[in-house]
Amino acid sequence: MVLLFGVSISRLTRGSPWYTGLGTLVLVTSYAMWDTSLYAMTEPLYMILGLLAFLFLDNYLNSNKRAWLYAFSAILGLALLTRYAGGALILAALLALVVQPGQAFRKKTKDIVILSLVAVLPLALWTIRNILLADTATNRYLEFSSIPAEEWLNLKNLAVGWLLPVLKISEVNSPR
């Protein structure tokens, strides 16, 4: 992750060693990054896949070689498979392709179709696998459980506190 982050900063700053070093130092000393990376969670892998995909997208936009389009689309598909938030990365990549200046509408449309199909393919295959093995797409069943009355009361109090904070503030000083 540090290497990909450093390469990204270097590209954005046209190879400035000062900004690259400073940005990498900030990442290495970030408590949030250490905390996230020390546990067996999917966030670090998701961030690595996202950074790598957008580096490949940058390569594609600079070279127009379709191999980069397929590579970054496949990596975005793996990011989507890792975290459903990968859908936001796919939308950002689609937006980058749409706003790319100097490209013909037909080429943009073809790129968007390729990105959409390749990026969604891993999740589609995994969903089909789940349906075949477990009879559900997520290996979970939808169950309804009722919400107790005291939880509804907590929700009402919370909403009142958000919508009418003056009442809550005046409640503190009022005699009981």
C-alpha cells in the first residue's frame, strides 16, 4: 500500500521527491492506517486494489492501450468482490472515462461497456456460485425480527434531539 501510494503521489506531483517522501511519511505514520492494516480485515486489500486500479486507469488514459483498460477493469472487479463499496470506485472510473476530452463518443461508449462488463464479472460469477451451492446469492436468508417498543422510543428521542435541539438544551436547565 505504501509503495502504491508513493507511486501515486509521484505521478501527481510529476516526480517530486519531496512531496512523494512527505506524503509517504504521512501514510506510514498514520494511526488510522496502522490500525486498519494490523487486523485481518478486507479494508487494506480494498485500498491496495483501488490504488492499483486507478494507477492502471491513469496508464490507460495516457496511452489508450486496451490492455490497461482490461487490467484496471479486472482489478476494480476484484475490489468490488472484496468490498461492495468497490461500486463507488467503478462509478468514479466510469465518470473518468466519460469526461475524458478528445475521445469520440463511440470509443467512450465501448470503453464504458468493457469496464462495466469486466468489473462486474467477478461478483456475478461469485453470486452464481453461491446460488448453485447455497440456494441464495449471499448465503443468508432474509428474516424479520420485530423492533421492541423501547427502541422506537429511543428513535423518537434521538430524532427530537436532532430536529429540535433547543428543546433539549432548555431541558437541561429546567427544574425537575
